[in-house]
Amino acid sequence: MHKPGHRFQAQDRLADGAQYIAGRFTKGTSGRTHAVVNPATGEEVYTYELASTVDVDAAVAAAREAFPGWSSATPGERSDALHRFAVVLAERAEEFAQAESLQCGKPLKLTREFDVPGTIDNTAFFAGAARHLQGQSAGEYSGDHTSYVRREPIGVVGSIAPWNYPLQMAAWKILPAIAAGNTIVLKPAELTPLTSLLFAEAATEAGIPDGVINIVTGLGKEAGEHLVGHPDVAMTSFTGSTAVGKRVAEVATSTVKRLHLELGGKAPFVVFDDADLDAAVNGAVAGSLINTGQDCTAATRAYVQRPLYEEFVAKTAALMASVRVGDPFAPDTDLGPLISHAQRDRVAGFVDRARDYARVVTGGVAPQGELKSGAFYAPTLVADAAQDSEIVQAEIFGPVLVVLPFDTDDEGIALANDTPYGLAASAWSRDVYRANRATREIKAGCVWVNDHIPIISEMPHGGYKASGFGKDMSAYSFEEYTQIKHVMFDNTAVARKDWHRTIFGDRP
């Protein structure tokens, strides 16, 4: 294992506190502290003062003060600032990769090759998108009048990000909002605030004005709810569980603000009997274990047509057993720990209860030896569970894949749709017509064909059903952080003096 004592490189810069308000670090005022813990070792890597509602008010006030200047900047000026931001992020890439690995337990090779490059790419994408804050020109739809549509920023955005992808989720929320001319207050998960704070610091280094990006690191029940319900916050964006998303929606409606929700998932992985079996097996293992399964789009339910079922189970179990679990900083590690011991125990509970009604083919244990002190859990394959069982229906958020058989194509698609969620799915088939049918009929915001998990900045991410509404990434996300205004001109040479007769009739 990596030796305890690996230091969070930026902790000296964060000595003044873990709130980032109006371009500087400050201490929280709640009177309570919280520790960031390396889940691979149980070691505390950073301790900070939690934000109170007073800090949230200060952050919102800073964002509100910065809004007129930032919103009135030209699209080109905002674009230039974001391009500089992307350069700064690239220069500090290793610092971000190590901080993300430390606070999350992600393998360092994953943060270096996926989380950080993806964030830099997203920044570059929205730097370009900032120049396309376009409305729509129109003609004389109403006699002598000309109409057109303006896209305008909304105001102060209050966002809440989860702990599974702290850097990328911060970027997904901050970048489209500020590219469109809004200012933002982001509350990261209290377990993983480090890279969000560094992200805001890097924005300041790139020349983005003070107050445009603010970070408050507090508890959801206090800082989070106050941010969502704040009367000066015009829009709320939340990523997290469906249960908490319902509470966010309830609080947000009290001030009738715009709402963006990216919630839970239970992605089906449908393997038809003409699929490339080995490709599907590799896809299932990679898709279910990405980020130790702590991914709303992870493959969690594999439905395999009966002729391939037993071979799929055997090959998937064998490949899972070869996955290397260990020190996130070791170059040969494939799978790191879960975010905490509490999350590890929650995942283990699902598997242990499933032993009464299903077959645990591989895994289902917490590694011992040198991994004992961390929140590790072995890659786990569960077969033969009933469709209505807990392990099939509930979001586990761990390295667990459940496999079920199906007979007909109709049945496979029906089973894929048979949960409350609809964030992502995949279909595996060599038959283009069969695959195309699956993409049409599976109710999910993204359906991959013969793959599972890749995302790109140019395409939207978001769900159907209980997985929420609204899109991250892409131009669709950019548009969500704008509001539409209809502008109408009277084109007559002389202002009409008899307009009132149309409405009120002749008056003395």
C-alpha cells in the first residue's frame, strides 16, 4: 500500500479556510470542522471549518455583485477567459489528479487519463460555446411588427455537486453557467471539496473576475438547503440521489426558481444472442466497475439472452476476479476503494441480503491483509436474482453487477425499462435493426450500442423518469443556463395613436 502521510499538496494555500468567496479562501463560520479522509488508508488529509448559512449568504452576495459585470462582458471576452482557464488547468493537471485521487480513492491512472483531461476538454468546449449565445431573428409575424428572441443569462446559480466525480461535476455545473454569463455558488460534497476549491482558485488565476465562481463547503441540511432556498439564487442545479433530489425540488419551488436535476441510475446492459460475447464481457466489467461502481451510468443490470447466459456469467466472473484492487497511487491498480467505510458497508449489505435469493458468483467480500484499513470491496457478480428483488431495483453504487437471463427481444427491452430510473443503458448486438430498436425503446437519456460508459463534451448527459431532467455538457446544457426573451418592435414610421381603440373601443 501507499505509505500513510501522502500530503495534499495545496493544503498550505488552503490554510485560510475551505470556502472560496469573492476570489479568496476564507474559514467557515459554523463552528464545526470536517475531515477529508483518504478512503484507501483511513488517513485524514485535510481538516476544514464547515460553512454556515452566513457563509452561503456571503457567497451569494459576492455572486450577485459580480453578475452585472460578468453578464455584460461580451461573449468573446468570456470565451477568452475560459480559454485561459483551460490552459491553467492543463498546467496544474498533476496537482488536480493527485488531489482527486487522495480524496476519492480513485486510481491515479484514472484521474490522470479521465477525470482531469475530461475537465480540461469541457473547459475548452464551453470556451467555444460562450461565443454562441444566440437568439433567433424573425420577421413580421404580426403586421407591422418585427420580433426576435434574445438568450440572456439567468442570474446567480446555486449548484450542489456529489462526491463520486467532484472535479468533473464541479466543471459540469460551473462551466456552462459562467459561459452563458451567470455567476455561481457551488456546494461540493463535504467528503470531497478539495478539487472544487482548486478549480475556483485556478479560475481566478486565469483572470475570471472575483465573485463569478464561489465555493461553500458545508453540510447539505444546513448550507445546501439554504443555498437552494435562497431568494437571490435564480436557478438550482443538483446532482445526487433521487431521494435528495426530491427534497431539493421541494425547497426550490418555494422561490419558484429554475431547476436542473441529475439523479440516480440503474443502467441496464442488454446482450442479445447475436452479440460479440467477448466484447460484451469486457464491456460489462469495465462498465460496472468504473470508479468502483460509484457512477450513476455504470452498468448495474446485465440482461443476457438465454443462449449466451451461462457463458457470459462464467467469463464475466473470471475477468472480474482478475481485476487488481489496491493502492490508488500504484500504477498497476485497476480498482480503488469506495468513498468511505459507511458506503462499503452499505454495498456489502445489498450483497449479503441477496445471498438468500440469488447466487453470488464472485466477490462479495472486503479484502483483508494490507487493504483491511481501507474502504475496499471486491468486484462482485450476482446471478439469478428476481427482477423485483432489491439488488435489481435499488441503486447500489458499488462494484456490483447483477446478471439475469431473458428469452425474447420484447422481454429484454421490457426488463431494461422495469425500474424507476432512466439515465443510461447499452445494447449489444451485431444486427443494426435490433440495436436500433433497442435505442428507440429503452427509456434512458443515453443508450450506447456495443459499448458502455464513454462520454464526450459535445453530447448531452441527463436522464428520463426518476433520473431527473436537464442536461449536462453540450450546447443543450449551455442553453439551460439561459432564459428566453421575446423582443417586439413596431415598425410604423409614426407611432400609432389609435392603438387603444383596438382594446378599449372609442372613448370620449
